[in-house]
Amino acid sequence: MFQAQAIASSDKAGFYRELTSQLEGLLAGESDPIANAANTSALLYQMMPDLNWAGFYIMRDGELVLGPFQGKPACVRIPVGRGVCGAAVAGRQSMLVEDVHAFPGHIACDAASRSELVVPLIRDGEVIGVIDLDSPHPARFDAADQAGVERLAEIYLAASAR
């Protein structure tokens, strides 16, 4: 397995190719969305350097509800439009935030988090949840991370049952 360590920008494409291959293998033959979310969050948390939280929020009755994750206990419910996760759902697009303390309406589940990347999970035109990554380092995530995690979200969606 790939070891979590700092990744130079020039090495990120290779890192995400490896991570993509690992996730495809991990989810092969399994269609349960909860099991797949649990393994996806564990893989992300173990393999991506400088994270303090990696997990899923799932849409339930018009709000995001905590799903499988790795890290400290988290906020259980997030309204659409609130915080980075809620903004990603409302805008139906990934959110890359270099400094969460400068993000209007940020929900501080862990005061140690400084940057965040949220990728919405969209199936048949409907947002069914998000993948949420937090880091204690400002500007931890960049466009290469966003593209890589968006690809991982596609793999998760393809593997998981409707």
C-alpha cells in the first residue's frame, strides 16, 4: 500500500492514479453504499497525508446526516446551504476552501481544521451526499486534490447500489 506522506504537486497525478486503483480494488464486487463509504473514508484517511477527518455525509429528508468517517466525532446534521458541506450541496459543485475560518457560515466541528475539500455525490441528477475532507493545515488542498477526489467519488458512486 501507498504510505501517507507529503506529496509534491508534481507527484499528485501518480498518487491519485494509485489511490484510484486501490479504491477500485477495495470496492470491487461490493454494492452496499454504507460498507463502501466506510472503506472509502478509511482509505482516504490512511493514504492522504495531513488529514484530520475524512468521511461522508448522506442526504436524508432534505439535510446532510453524518455517515461513515475517520477522525474525531463530528457534527451529525448539516442543513443544505450551511457550512462548506451544505454549500457544496446547494451549489451542486465541489468546494475547495483554503481557510475555513474565512468561509462565511463555516461549521466548526473540529477547531483544529483549517482547510476543507467537499465533493458532492450526484446520482441521476440528485445530490445523495458528499465526501468531506478536513486538514489542520491551511491551503492543504489544491485543484489536483479536487480532481482526484472527484474521480474517487465517481468510483464510489459506480460501485454502490442505488
